[in-house]
Amino acid sequence: MGTILSVKDLRVSYGAIKAVKGISFDISEGEIVTLIGANGAGKSTTLNTIAGLLKPESGEVKFKGESLIGIKPHKIVSMGIALCPEGRRVFTQMSVEENLEMGGYTRSDAENQETMERVYERFPRLKERMGQSAGTMSGGEQQMLAMGRALMSRPQLLMLDEPSMGLAPILVQEIFDIVKELNEQGTTILLVEQNASMALSIADRGYVLETGTITKTGTGQELLHDDDVRKAYLGG
Ligand code: ATP
């Protein structure tokens, strides 16, 4: 299948701080691709730039052949990319249902009604709690809500920033199972994780990011068994 996203020589800075120093990678339609790396490697910066939330210094980001540089975040959502941000960032004062509605703001009411049904089927807990204010949900529930909200736009490419952060192991497993299922049903996934073993075990391919530079790439299995990767990210 064809390339859905291509990133070429991307550079992103925060003032004098160079967070992403010329990275290139691509994702084919239907793949799960993961970016792994330590704290501060530039993973979130990369996702936020693709989503249009940060402006790169230079480089190119193309989605299905179209440049995303200078395109507003809401337009990027309507083109087919959704970001599930780090730390979940649900709207805490709003109900579960209102959070989902926010995720569907680029879609029609009729479409949203249908998508919400599907989200509730996938995450029954959200349905049980549709009236509860999001800020009072547990960490795992908020992660599911953040994913549900991202799905409301019916993305072709779903970007997940550290979905396992702060979750108990059993929930981490559940979240990764859901990511795999979404992929099997046709959504292309770009997954950023510090939990490298989990991420690599479900990924078709991965890229290792170190202080703003890609230092290694391979299939999920290759990286999972790579000595350097094991030492640095998998605890030996
Ligand atoms: P983590 O896993 O800890 O979230 P990350 O790989 O996602 O790390 P980024 O959040 O992309 O890393 O950060 C990359 C670098 O950019 C870090 O050195 C960080 O301190 C810096 N940085 C990130 N956001 C800002 C900001 N708003 N202003 C200044 N520097 C920033």
C-alpha cells in the first residue's frame, strides 16, 4: 500500500532549544509505526508538529501527498489525522459525551451520532458514564475517553502520544489491544511510547529517536531484539 505520511528533514525548535534536528520517516497505509525514545527525545514535538500545533523551522510533512506545513490544526483533523495527546488532556469540566462531541467538531451531527455509537461499543465504560464530568474519571477511563474523542473525527491516521502513561499493567495491555484492533479495522497508527517493549511488540516498524535525531530503524521485531535498543530502552 502507498505512503500515507512522509516526514522529510524536519527541524523544530523552541527558541534556542533544538528539539527535532532533521528527522525523516514515513508511514504506509495500514501500518502501526512507533517512535520510541527517552524523555526529551523529541517524540511529542514531532507529533504536535504533524498535527499543526507547532511550526517547524524547516522540512516537509506530507499526508497523502499534500503538504501539511502552514495548515491549521482543525483543517489537518478534517484531512484525516487525529492526535490523542500526552497526558490525555480531556476537557475536565465537560461530560464524557460533551468531550466526544468536541472530537467530532469537523463532522456532521448525523455522522457523530453514528461514530459515538461505535465508540461506546468499543469503550462500554464511557457509555455507562456518559454524563459524568471527565475530570472525575480514573486515569484509565480518561485515556479511553481521549482515544474515543480522537476517533470521533474518523481519522485515517491516529497519532497516540504515550497512551500507556501512568496506567496499571492490565490497563496498558487493554489499551494496546485496542490500538491493535483499531489498526486491524483499517486505521493507520503512529504511536509514541516510552514503554518500548509494548510498542515494539505491536508495531510493524519503529524508529528510535535520541535527542532529536533518528538513530535506528527496523521492524518492531528487529528492534525488540536489537542489543542497543534492549540496553537503552528495554532494561537489558
Ligand atoms: P517525553 O517522553 O518526556 O514527553 P519527548 O520525547 O516527547 O519526551 P519533547 O516533549 O518533544 O520530548 O521535548 C523535546 C525537547 O524539547 C526537550 O528537551 C524539551 O525540554 C524541549 N521542549 C519541549 N517543549 C518545550 C517548550 N514548550 N519550550 C521549550 N522547550 C521545550
